[in-house]
Amino acid sequence: MIHMTINNQKVAVEDGSTILEAARKLKIRIPTLCHLDLHDIRMVNRGASCRVCVVEVEGRRNLAPSCSTPVMEGMVVTTNSLRCIQARRTIIELFLSNHPKDCLVCEKSLGCELQALAAEYHIRSIRYQGERATHPIDVSSRAIIRNMDKCIMCRRCETMCNEVQTVHVLSAINRGFDTYIAASMNMPMNESTCVFCGQCVAVCPTAALTEVSHIDNVWNALNDKNKIVVVQTAPAVRVALGEEFGEEPGTIVTGKMVAALRRLGFDKVFDTDFAADLTIMEEATEFIHRLKHGGKLPILTSCCPGWVKFFEHQFNDMLDIPSTSKSPHEMFGAIAKSYYAEKMGIPPQNICVVSVMPCLAKKYEAARPELSQDGLQNVDEVITTRELARMLKEANIDLMQLEDEDYDDPLGESTGASVIFGTTGGVIEAALRTAYEWLTNETLKKVEFHDLRGFDGIKEAVIKINDMDVKIAVAHGLGNARTLLENIREGKADYHGIEIMACPGGCIGGGGQPYHHGDINVIKKRMEGIYKEDKDKKLRKSHENPYIKKLYEEYLGEPYGERAHELLHTHYVKRKKM
Amino acid sequence: MSNVRMHLLVCGGTGCTSSDSLKLLDHLNESIKQHGLSEEVEVVVTGCFGFCEKGPIIKVYPDGVFYVSVKPEDAEDIVTEHIIKGRQIDRLLFTDPHGKGKLEGQKDLPFYKKQIRIALRNCGFIDPENIHESLAADGYKALGKCLTELTPDEVIDTVVQSGLRGRGGGGFPTGLKWKYTRKSKSKEKYIICNADEGDPGAFMDRSILEGDPHSVLEAMAIAGYAIGAEHGYIYIRAEYPLAIHRLVVAIDQARELGLLGEDILGTGFNFDIELRYGAGAFVCGEETALIHSIEGDRGEPFTKPPFPAESGVWNQPTCVNNVETLANISPIFLKGADWFRSIGTEKSPGTKVFALAGKVNNVGLVEVPMGITLREVIFNIGGGIKNNKKFKAVQTGGPSGGCITEEYLDIPIDYETLGSIGSMMGSGGMIVMDEDNCMVDIAKFYLEFTVDESCGKCTPCRIGNKRMFEIMVNIAKGKGTEQDLSDLRELGEIIKDTSLCGLGQTAPNPVLSTMKYFQDEYRAHVIEKRCPAGVCQDLLIYHILPDKCVGCTACARVCPVPCISGEVKKVHEIDQELCIKCGACFAKCKFNAIEKR
């Protein structure tokens, strides 16, 4: 242990701690801006570039960045001297001198960490005025807007993109005052190898990185009398939406969300969970088919569009191993515009499918040309959890005041298996619940696969099914995915099935979720919420969903059959590596 | 050397080669061949002699005659007169500015009199592309001694005892750096030679690498042996093609002789060196940025600790030493740590190479014992101020150093003293300014350099220095206010206090030190809107003196606006509203009829 003094208070901390960590132990607040420590997902941005967290260290010539200065025995630190405060004020003023300062109309207003810091330090004038760096706004992609005028060079996005996700798209270019973050080769985002996971957006402290909003499109659709607007909600949304209305992370607001969506004017409120059950029907069948017929193994889950684009770029020599099943919300769209449309007698072109997703890549995915039927995209609009909250606020709907309501039939019924799609490990656990029963013709008593749960980057489990050891692996975060895939490519791994989610924690940590502002517990609590929702469900296996059974009986025929192939399966494209 | 009766040492440094010394070399060789002297006379291309002001330079051995400002046309005379007839050529000798006539030998020149050449010992003496010349000048002897007679700890102790400090600017004791790197436990360790010399006007590292590359290779091998590294990198800027060429040749030759590579001198010690090219970013001279650049990452500094001695290139313990530091190593082993300590001052033993530049008569590279005064360097070695102008200030320490005024000219040059008066040793740039230099303009120039060279990582350097520069531009334009002066001071101090690396921490120095010593000049710009030195263009007024103007119209014809009116043979006039202050008329007027205020 290292003994030291901060603001005249003594503290003992572990060797290797930083001054910032030691101060937190004493509940002494030191403001930070670029610093971000999401230890559990190996996202540690400790570049010490913003210099907001500087403190005085006795015997040191200059101020020390507390976020990256290791503690030393006998160290004497002052965090709130006039020297520190003046330095911080000046740093904030310098940031503001190179910032648009359009806070009133800014996308991130009241959610911006720079704005909060300026308020905390009561900045009321900016002494140093001068040139403001301006860059064209990159609106080239379907998912992410990059407005580098608002960038404060904290480099969190860069750390996330390169070190955690290993996508290697974002990095700083130029130097000095002209430095800014660009996509690789300074290409527009849509031409880069960005997979639109949105994790850069999730960690951006300002509005330099934001999502492409589809709110206006959704309002217009709702206002169009000729359109039947059906909405579906992803599993991870229900445990995060409440945060935007002051609730604790992980609070389950499913019923209130359904009520709120009806208040917004959606004609039908359905559930992506229904389609998640459908996905399991297809994926589990495909898995069993490959197992029995010596097909390509391991099978990889394909629900995550960020992950799909990642392997299309980085592992395009292995395009035959992912499952061909479309992602749940795309399956939903395909069914809504075929089965449901026929059943209700609505021309499919009059149906507008809106997805509420925790995800930015879904915005990009919805526009993929192959995810369409007869010239109609399966999904028309995708809004994020954050955008839904914004719409509710615009419509003055106070979510938490609403009474719970149920989803509409027939595409609203779901099982616990589909709910856990929202967290890492959930898809493969759901698939196992079904595959086990189908392969053994026995009832699975213990439906929870605890080896597949939790925050470890790569999780492994061996499941005994009949006389076979089925080897399963789960990765969340694309860096972990890359490790797994490289092992497979090099023949070092012999898994049968692998689940991969691009975002740390799975969809609950998606790029479209309410901002966690660097608190990993937010994502952990959402995970607890997801498993609670599963536990509380009467039906916990996808193949038990009565409406799913009915769908196959009435319309699709066999899982993995001809009709299913036409509507529910897709193919992958070889994309450039860089 | 035995079968040749005479050697002509021709400077092949970058300065002299750009003054045609290579053409001179061709002419010499041709003429020697024509006169059938090829067996008797050998022409050797050496590294820099240092006296760049008077290049190209030829030194004749064995008679020691030192020719300056030699042109290719002079080759024939040197051969026919000096070599054949034995008559030295008076017109090519250095003329003493103080009326002592022509000076014959190198040692007679005031430029060399006070110099002690340790790091530059072989520059201008050996052919850097021939390892045998280096060996003849005791090259690799120290390595042999270290490998066969001393343990690594004894090697480190010797360097510690010598008191050698880093010559790249920081002045950190080299022996301690080696010791710390040796202490770090790891299988792989690295020694890096920092040859990313970037200070404007500084070229000592380039000259050493061009003139005596083996001294650096040898020292790296010694350092490798001492710290336990088998691999060395030389990080050199790609704009130094000649130095790179000579290093490549030297490394090949050393490998061929078994002085680099496996089992050096049969001692079982393996050590090899790779070159890494820098793309010319100034900040890559900072050791953590340099390490990232070697690794292929963006050249950005990172916070220390951990220091490179614990975790450097490829996260392994790494020792980064500057070229000049390394060039001092082998003499320490050959002549002893005590000998080294006997030169210089107690806290700063040895010598320092300075690149003397600016308004001084003898521009060039000088190696002087620490503790020598600035006055001796500028007025004795440097020969005083050009055109008999008045000395105003000397800037040491490169773009982040400070400006030193006349009152401090007699202080001894060492790390601590320079630091105590707001400047620094830096890598050894020394730029002399005279009364025609505006200190606001000078400070603005240096700040512009650091603003341009900032990596952009930390806020105070990226935005703060830019804001300071903008204020300086305003002041130079006559738009400055007194508030600006206090803002500059406050912002400058905070930038120094909060920046991540040495570049940002020292960037405000030129502004802060000139504000301190030349306050009147700043106030003249801000309050009187006047540039006393007549440099800041926007504050100048060009005015035609009616009693001197003869109406030749030359000024009106050269004016690009045009804003000068007047009939032939009548007094002309400048329209101040239109004048863009380009100074073309001032330069053109033969009658001194245009006044600059």
C-alpha cells in the first residue's frame, strides 16, 4: 500500500493507483474530461490530453495530470489550490475559445460533458478569443454524424475504435491546432471500414459524434394517413429507456413503453422479441442441420449488424460460417410486410416498419439492399432508445406516469429466451434452450447457462447434449471477437457455436442507448434487468411461443424451409479490408 | 597513408557541399590526375570543420595549411602552386579581421582557438566513409576496452563518474540513465540514438553523423553492453540524406569487420543497429514521441512515468541518448572520467557543441568547454556582430529557449545558469541578434514554429500556444492592448504549468523572456504602435524626404500598389492610405531619400 496525503487528508491506496483513484477513495472530486475508465471492457482512456484534472504535487515543478500520475509513497497532493483552479479555468476557456458554443441548439445540450464542466467552473466569459478550427460535417453514413467542430480531442473515440473494437477507423490526423480525428485515409465514414457499432458515439463527451436521427421520418410516417405504422422494440430498450426519465439503470419499463408508443400514435406496437424467438427457430435449426450434415462449424450468430459488417471487412475469407439468419428486427420487418400484411389485408407498401433499437448499426443495416422483399425494405425507419425518449418528451409523454400496457397480437408475444438477446451471451443461451430440447427430445430443466453470462470478454462453455460435448464461445466487443475469429482462422479453436456482439455488454451497451458517461455499472444494471425480465416470463424457450408455432403452421411451413429461406435468411458480401 | 605524401582534406559536410565542395573535389581529382600526382596526393572528403561561414574548406596535410572559401576554379592553383611548387596560396588563407594579416594554420584562427573538440574530434579529420580511418583515429578502441576489461557496471560507473549529461537539452546525467535502464528487468532492452535534430539552425548532430558516424555506433554498442541491450535504433530525420548515407555505409563496414552483429570481437556480445527515419516532426525529438514513432504510431508524447528506462519501445526498457552525448562516450573511456571532469564546470563537465548563427561574423559549429562565457563565444570565436552593429540579445536553447541580454553575457554557459536566467541549454542553438532585430518579431517567429510543430495532443499546447501566437500577431500589427500583455503572461505561465511534454512546457519561453527583458519594446508596439527596430511591417511608415528626393521615379516604378506619385525630377510622395509597407521603394532608392519609421 502507498501512503499519501491529499488536501491534508491521509489515504492508503494500492501501488499502481493514480492520484485520481486515490482522491476518489477520499471522496475528493477532481474534474476530468478526456479520462474514461471502463475497466471491465478494457476501455481505459488515459492519454492525459485535456489537462483538466491537473493537481499540485509537492516537490514537482509543474502541475500533474491526476488521471495518469501514479501515486508514490509520501506524496503530498493539493487538488483545489488557486493554482489548480486557475489552470483548469484557463483550460476550459481554451476549449470554449475553439468551440462553436451553440449550446442552446446543440444535439448534446444538457448531456455534454464540456458544457457541464464550464457550468461547474462558472465560466461566464472567455478571455482568449481567436481562430476556430472548422471542418466539414461528415453526414455520409446512415448511422453516425461526425462534427469535428465540436471535438475536444479527448481521443476516447480513438481508443474505443482502435484498442477496444480493433476496427481501426478513427485516428488523429494533422498536427497542432489543425489536428482532428478522421476516418482512415480521411475518407467519408460510409466509404471507410467503419462498422457503425456506435461505441465512439457512446463515449464522446460532446456532440462531435452523434447518431443520424430518423425522428422526423417517424413523425412524418405517423402523420401520414395512408400508412399503417407498426413499431417494434428491441429487448435492450426496455431496461434503459427509463434512465432518460430519471429512473435507475436496469429499471424494466416494458409496459409503460408500450403505452407510450401507443400514445405517440403507432398503429400497432409489436415486439422484436417475437422475432428473436423466430430467429432462434431458424438459427437453432440451421445449427442442428450443420451438426447433423457435417456442415461448416462453428456457426456464428448473425443478429448484430456491426459484427456482420466487421467480419465482411476483416474475415471475408470465412463468410460461410455465420448463420444466414437475418437479424431479429429484419425478420420482423419481413414477416410484417408478408404474413401480417396478408393476414390484415394491407398492401405491404402501406406498412411502415419502425424499429426502436439500442443500436446505430441497425440504421445502416436497414438500408442494406438485400434486406428487402419485392423492392420494399424490410425495415423502414430505425430510431434509438435515445431518440424514442426525445420523441416522448416532444410529445409531452411522461413515461413513468403511464399504466403498463401489453403488446399487440400477433407479433407481440415473446418468451424469456428472446429477452436475453439484449445481453452478451443471451442469443446463444436462447439457441441452446431450444437446440437442447430438439436434439434430446427431453425437457431442459435448468434453462439458465451461467457460464455464458457475465462481463468476461470471451466466455466459453461445454454443454453435454446427448453424448456430444457442444463447445460454445461468446465474445462481446469486437476486439474480443477478433481474437476468437483469429483463433478459428488459425485452426486453434474447435467451437461448435459462437455468439458475437459488437458492443461491450451486448445490446444493453449499444451505441444508441442513453449515455452511460463512463459508468460501467449502468450497463451491468441493465444486464440484471434483462435477466430479471427473463426469469419473470412464463415461457422461457423460443419454440414454446404459441404465436411462433402458429406462424409456421399458417405461413412459413418448416423452420429453415423454402419460405423461411426466402423471407428470413440473407447472404454476406465481401468488403475491403481497409 | 604511407605511400601518399600529401592529403587534401575537403569538407563534405552539408554546408560546404551546398557551396559546391563536391565540384571542387572533382576538379581537384581531375587536376591531380592530369599532373600525374595520383600516387602522391590523396583527396579525402571529411565531415564538417565547423567554420561554415568560410566554406568550402580545405586543409592540407601534413603542412596544416587551412584554405577557406575555396571555389572549384581554385583547384588548379592548389595543385600547381601548393602541391607542385610548395607555395601556399595567400588569397585562400583566412584574413584576420583584426589586422593580423593572413593566418595559415587552423589553430591560428580565432574561431578555433578557444575550442576543445571532443564530440567533433574526428570531424574534418577523417573520411567518414572509410572505417579504417576511424580505426586509425582510435575508433572502436573504447568498445574493445569495455568488452574485454570492464563489466557492464564498471562501464556505467565510468560514465557516472565522468559527469556526462544529456546533450539533447534535458541535461539528465547519462550514467544514471544507463543505470536505470540496466536495473529494469527484461529480456529485451533497447538503446536509441536520438538523431531527430529539429531546432531551427542547429546542426551539430547532423555534422557528427556526417563527419564521424563510427563514434556514435561505437558508443551505442558500449551503451548496449552496459544496459544489456542487443538492439539499437538510430532515429534520424529523413531530411538528413547525407548523414543517413554515411550511417548506412558505416553500419555496413562495422558489420563487415565484426564490430557490430554477433559475437563482437569474439566476446560473445551481440549488438546491432537499425535506422528509423523520422518524417520531420519536431516533437519526435521528445523521447516518448520518438518511441511511438519508431513503433509506427503517431509521433505523440505520452505522460511519464513510466519512463522509457522502465517501459520504452515495444514496452521494453529503453535508453534514449542524443547523438552528441554518444559522441562523448569513447573519449571518456580512452582518456578517463577524470580527464573529462577536468574540462568544463563541476556540475556540467565536458564540452558543448553550439550552432552559432544569426548576426555574428563567424557562423558555424563550435565546441567549447562548459563554463565559457557567452561573450567569449560570440565575440572571440564568433568574431563579434556583423557589420559592426550593436549586440542586442542571444537566443539559446532552440525555439523554446529564452533570449539573453547584454548584462548576462559574462555568465558561464552551463545547464543551471542558463536555466536560472529564463533560457536553457537545449540542443545548442545559439542565435545572435543585433539592434535591427525586433524582439516581438523574434518571439512571434519562435512561437509560430512551436505552434506549427505542436502535435496537437494536449489542450494548453494545441489551443493555448495558438492563442498566444494570435495575440503576438495582433501586437505586431499594432492592434495589441495592455490587457494583451497581461493575458500573454498569465496564459504563458499556465501553458508552462500544464502542458504534457517539453515542447508545450517551454513554448512560451521566447515570449515570456522577451517580455521580461524587452518590456519597453513590447510597450512601444502596444501603446505607441511603433516598432523601434523597424521590423514589424504593419507599424512602419515609409516616408520620402523632400530634401533628398531627386525625382528619379525609381520608387514609383517599383511600387506594386502603386501609391507613389510625383513627376520626373520633382519630389515624390507616398500615399500612406494605400501603402502596403512592402519596402520595395526603400530598397530601390539610391539616394537614401526614403525613410523608414
